[in-house]
Amino acid sequence: MRNVSEFNLTKKYIEETCSYEPDFFNQIRDSIIAAGINEMSIDADSAQFLRVLLKTTGAKNVLELGTLGGYSAILFASIIPAIGHVTTIDNDVRYQPLSQGNAEKTGYKDKITFICNDGLKAMEQLASEGATFDFFFIDAAKNSYINYYEWALSMAKPGAMIVADNTLWKGEVPDPDKTSNPIRAMRRFNEYVSQDERVDVIITTTGDGMTLARVK
Ligand SMILES: C[S@@+](CC[C@H](N)C(=O)[O-])C[C@H]1O[C@@H](n2cnc3c(N)ncnc32)[C@H](O)[C@@H]1O
């Protein structure tokens, strides 16, 4: 098993070798920092991974849990076809002007619906309205990942992709001596999804670790 420093070395190599961030994505990061908000948008290598994945799957309708400053939502909107749409959910009202302002500045506001609500409540509402999606990005409350995943499955079209971020937590999830809440939540999630016969699953070392579940 690789240790944490090997994990970081590999990550650094991938970032330096093949990650790509258009200028306006750097501006989104800067806007988050300037607003005094903890900058926890996905890394450039995760963005590149998601770019390739979205293009490969041909996904059109994306549901995201965790908007923050809009980095990943705007990334998705910039990749999916013109007829596609992104719905993104965040429970923190302070992030709404920032994320919506970034979407406006980058020209993607019409392609993104911003929902300000608790992730589980918003997913329940969307499911009750009969909404369906072909790509899900789970990046909000770590303790709710299994519940987000179940709601995602209930709204997934066959062949849909469910991607969960931070599932290796800086490479610490495999270390039995690490027992913080998010690490235990990520272990529970990875085990739950890996045993689920409704999906094909892989855990990747991209970014902070991403778990991919493709709905059968
Ligand atoms: C890591 S950030 C999302 C980053 C974003 N996906 C990106 O890469 O640009 C996590 C976000 O989840 C949101 N969040 C945390 N708990 C939540 C909950 N219960 N419901 C909805 N959003 C939540 C936080 O407010 C925060 O903005």
C-alpha cells in the first residue's frame, strides 16, 4: 500500500504533467479567497479527470452536491452540450452571490440552477418532482454521502455516473490509525458502494480520492 507522502508525490506529478485549468477557473479560485471563504474547490487534476469523464459519458444533466464558489458547477456547464444543464445544491446562503456571480461572469448562468437548501432536503424535493440526471457529483457533507448516493440512485438514468469526491481523504482513509469523522465516513461510504450490486465501482486516487459508481 502507498503511504501518504507517496500519494502526494504521485498527485504532484499528475498535477504538473496533465492538469489543465483555463484562466477563468483561476479567477474563480481567487474570488473565493478574496471573499474570505475557505478555498476547497476541486483541484486542477480532478477538474481534468472530470472533464474527460463527462466527455466520455456524454452526460447532459448534472446534479451537484456542494456548490461553494461555483468552480465545479461552472466546469460541468462548460463541458456538457448546449442542451445540457447543471443543478447545484449548497446549504450555505453566503456562497450564493459568489457562485452565481462567477457563473454570470463566465457566461454560464443560464446553464446552471442554484438551489440553496440542505442537500438531502433538496434531493428529496427534486425526486418528488420526477427529476432525472445522468451525472452526479457528491462533494458536500461527508456524513451524508450514503444518503446522497441513495437519492442519486433514485434519480439516475441507466448508465448514469455517480462521482463522490474526497473519498481517500489525503490518502489517509486506508490507514487504520486515522479515525477522524470524515475519514470514518469515507470508509463507510466506500465499503457501502463497493458492495452494491446496482453499480460498477472504482475508487481512484485522482485529487483527494474519487469514487465512481456507474449505474447498471
Ligand atoms: C468542498 S465544498 C464544494 C466545492 C465545489 N464542489 C467545487 O469544487 O467547486 C463543500 C460544500 O458543501 C456545502 N455543504 C456542506 N454541508 C452541506 C449540506 N448539508 N447541504 C448542502 N451543502 C452542504 C458547503 O457549504 C460547501 O460549500
